[in-house]
Amino acid sequence: MAQKPSIPKGTRDFGPAEMAARNYMFDTIRSVFREFGYSPVETPAMENLSTLLGKYGDEGDKLLFRILNSGDAFSGIDLASYKMEDGQADSRSLSLKICEKGLRYDLTVPFARFVVQHQNELSFPFKRYQIQPVWRADRPQKGRYREFYQCDADVIGSKSLINELELVQIVDKVFSLFGVDVVIKINNRKVLAGLAEIAGAPDKVVDMTVAIDKIDKVGLDAVKQEMKEKGLDDDAIAVIEPVLTLKGSAREKISAMRPLMDGGSVSGAVSETGLAGLDELEELFGLVAAAGISQEVELDLSLARGLNYYTGAIFEVKARDFQIGSICGGGRYDNLTGIFGLPDMSGVGISFGADRIYDVLKGLGKFPEDVMSATKVLFAYMGGEETMYLLPVAKALRDAGVPCEIYPDQVKLKKQFDYADRKSIPFISITGEEERLKGLVNLKNLSTGEQKSFPAGDIDGMLAFIS
């Protein structure tokens, strides 16, 4: 029996129409990156597992796709030694022995590795963009895939908050070009660390942020329950909860947070780290106000971002008119390169989730109509001599930047019209023997029905008609 064709769950095929739309999206994002002085790089799909492990927290490590070593990966492995007391296999330890490589989980950690490895070839601050797929062994669901593209922009080698502002400006311009209203949420990991300090649980900051990061998905009560399960007591949660529900403008929220970080909480503790984070937020929102950002920018003190390497400002972007998770996110990382031997190299970046953005643009009907077809003019097949006659015309139009096709087979005109309709080709040329003998080329607008004949050499007239 023939095998039924299929693809792994959490992955997708994209046909010509989808790829035309995706390329429009990638080209738009790429053009904005370049406007702000970012240069392209690419890194391999696979990295050494040692590069990836421990950079995303325990939950992130579980989602890494590991690649089995080539050859007989189990040769020389004593499987009995990898059994736990309950008789189950210690798959984590075993995988480290038989898997030396893994598919990249994001583009940021490979970028940090790239910077350290090529540091003598780069000029700092170094601004790069990268548009490539990443993989996560996640449970597939709407808006969440196992293979998806990220479009990243990072600047490394500078601690200036001008870089954070620039990323907000990039987000603002990209979604303005797409015609999508978004809200840009900002917080600071120093504020979250300070919150853990004044709650009397500085050692629980990771557990706290992992729980808080789920608040939009599971709600406040579930977050409180998870924090309890992670060892935060009722007194700590009593300090944390009001901050997560704080209302008002960015200025009002920062003003309300300052006394809490300066000994005004129930615990009476002072957090210099938290105060420093509030200073950074105040400066950043001042820059945002001066820059005239058109999209909404909000200080969201419940925003945590689950990745452990963030140390300062963190960002998340959500579409206002389409129900889906975050479509863009990022933040400041102060010592990610230090893991690879280059300390004190601060960076900040933003990542556009291309697959979710595609779903948003498609769902809102924001893709331009003409982007769905690469072909603008179809020359119908009307006979061998007519095809020979049209070849130089098609070449001249292509040289002028107009995508053209010549239908290759002798079939009925209805079938050729159906072909043009299925491919959303806006113009067709039905140039038969009569037109050829007169030295003319016929063009028809399939949307309006208007048609006109031009001398074969009048490329300018044809361009004006189809523009």
C-alpha cells in the first residue's frame, strides 16, 4: 500500500500563495531592520547541546529537540546504569550521553555564541538581524508550533537605553506598515527581582517569574497557587499580588512602586535592585514619549518573560484586534556572552514571531491583494507563431520589472482563464493571428473587464495600462 503523506504535528507546509504572503512579511520586517542600521547574520540549524542547555530554564530545556549522535549512538552505553530507583529510565542523563547536538530553541543564544566566536571580526556595538526557523518540542495548539520562524534584531556591546527605545521604534514601524494595532508591553526584570526581595523571597525570583509569566493564560488565582507550591508563603504573596493588579499610567505605576521598593512594603525591606529597575523604566518611558511612538506602549508589571537570561527591560507585543498570544518579545541580557567566555557584554534584542504575525495578518485581511500572486500578466497560448511573436514582449516587460508568464500548452481559453483566476493574475493577453499580423498586443484587466491593444513596441503604454 502507498504510504499516506503527512508532516509532523506542529509543522506546516506553505504553498505559493502563502509563501508570497510570508515573503512580503519578511521583506517588510527586513527593510525596517536595515533602516535602523542592523546587518544580517545566519547561524546553523543545529548547535552543540552544551551551547543550548541551561540558558532557557528547566522548562525551556525540556523543549529542546535533541539530535541522536550519528552511527550507533547506543554503542558502549550500559542502559542499566541509567535506571532510577523506581525502575524508570533516566532519560535526561541518557540523552546527554547519546545526543551531542540539538536544534536551536531561539536565535538569541546562538547569536551570543556567534559574537564570542567572531568577536575579533566585529565592531561594537554590533547590531544584527536574523530571520531563520527555530524548533521547540512543545504541545501544538493554535498559534503555537514546533517549527516556526523568528525575525530577531539585537544590539550588543552597549548599555544605553537608546537601544531599547530603538527596538520599540522598530516594532512601532513594522506594525504600522502592516496596518495592525498592537500594544507594546514593557517591564524590567530588576523590578521583578526587587519584588522578590521586598517579599522576603530573593531566592525564589525564578519561581516567581515563571509563575507570573503565565498570568494571562491561567489567571491570578492559578499564579498564586503555583507560587505557593514553589515555596512562597502567604506573606510574600501578599506583597506580590497588589503589584500584579496595579492600574494607571506608566508614570503612576512607577510612582506607586517607588515607596514599596524603598521600605514601604509590609516587609519593610529596601531593594536597590528594584529602585534601579524603576529608574530605567522611568528613563525609557521618557524616551518613548519624546520619540512619538504611534502604537500604544504600556508598563505591565505582571510581564515576566520566562527566559532566565533577561536582566533588564523586557518587551512583549500583542495584537489588539486578533485573539492570539504574544507576537513579539524580547529584552535586555547583561551577561549572556559571559557563559561563552566574554563577560560584561550587555545586549538587548527583540524577536518577531513570524508564524503568529502571519496568522494575524491573514485573519485581519491585511495582506495586500497584489502580493498573493507573483505573476502580473499571463500571455494566453494562441498558437506557435503567436507565442514566438510574444516572447520579446514578455522579455521587455520582465526587464521593466513586471512578472509575466506565457501559458505553455494548447488548451481552451476557458482553462487558461481559470488558471489566471486561481493564481490571482490580474491581466491576461489574448493576442491571436489578427493582432500579430497588425503588430499589436492585446491586454485585458480581469478585474474591470477593460481591454486595450498596443503596438508591440509600446512597452511604456503597456506599463501604464497595468500599473
